[in-house]
Amino acid sequence: MNADLPSHRERLLEQDPLSGPARAGYERALAELFERRLGRFERLRYVLLAAVGAIAALALGSLALTEPATTPLATRVVLGVLAAMGATWFALAARLVRRGSVHLVADRARIAGIVLFFAVLQCGFFGWLSFRHPESVLGLFVGLAGLVIAAVVFLVQRMRESELRTREQILRGMLGR
């Protein structure tokens, strides 16, 4: 849905094109509204996130692949999923650091989606595992707590996105559109 918005915005601008200075002002105001430049502290935070993600992906992925056959399959699956999670965080954080900014709608929606996806995956895995191994119920409870937190993060992101879209509409109205 978010991917359709820029093309829809462009089609609206083509219907009623703004003059050069007005369009430049509109684009600048949109960039200020939706893009936030990373400061030194935020850039360092994302560099650390990328480093931790890369280390987790390499260490846990190698453990998942090289552990002896005596290691239970469930343990190897958990290691593989954690490695995938580390690789995902590495890719996202490295992209943000390279770009030097965070798009307050698209990037935050990706982050919320990643958190929600891995929380659902953890709940599903430990829920399935707890039927055969009752000691896995603790992992299910931790997964459910993570799922609740992930759902809250996802809903807060949607509310922020709605607020930004409302600000965009106000900006559009101020420009006489």
C-alpha cells in the first residue's frame, strides 16, 4: 500500500501541476516531513545495530550449519532463525547508515514489520514445540510477550503514519491544492 502512494501523489501533481518554485517548496516540505537525517548518535546506533546483526548472523548461522548431528533439530532451527534475524537487522541498519536518513513511513514500517514477523515466527515455533516438549512453554510465553510488544510497535507505527499523512494533506491545502 505504501509503495502505491508516491505514484498516486505524482499522478495528482500531474493533474494540477505546480509552478517551479511552488513544486520545489512542496517537495522540500515533504522531504522535511517524511525524511529525518541521522545525527551522529543515531548513525552510531545504527552502525552498532548493523555490527551486532552481522556478528549474530555469522556466529549463529555457522553454529546452525556446523553443529554435530547430535544437536536437536529444534535447536538448529532456532539458531538458523536467529541468524536470519541478525542478517535482516544488518541489512536494514546498513542501508539506513549508507543513506544517512530514515524515512519516517517506509523505514519505520519495515522495522515494525520485521519485529512483528519474527515475533509471530517465535510464537509459532514454540507453540508447536510445546505440544511435544512441555518445557518449551516458557519459550512460548516469552514469544507471546514479544508478540504483544511487536503488535504495539506495529500499531504505534500505523498511528504515526496516519499523523504524517494528515500533515501531508494539511501541507497540500496550505499550498492551495
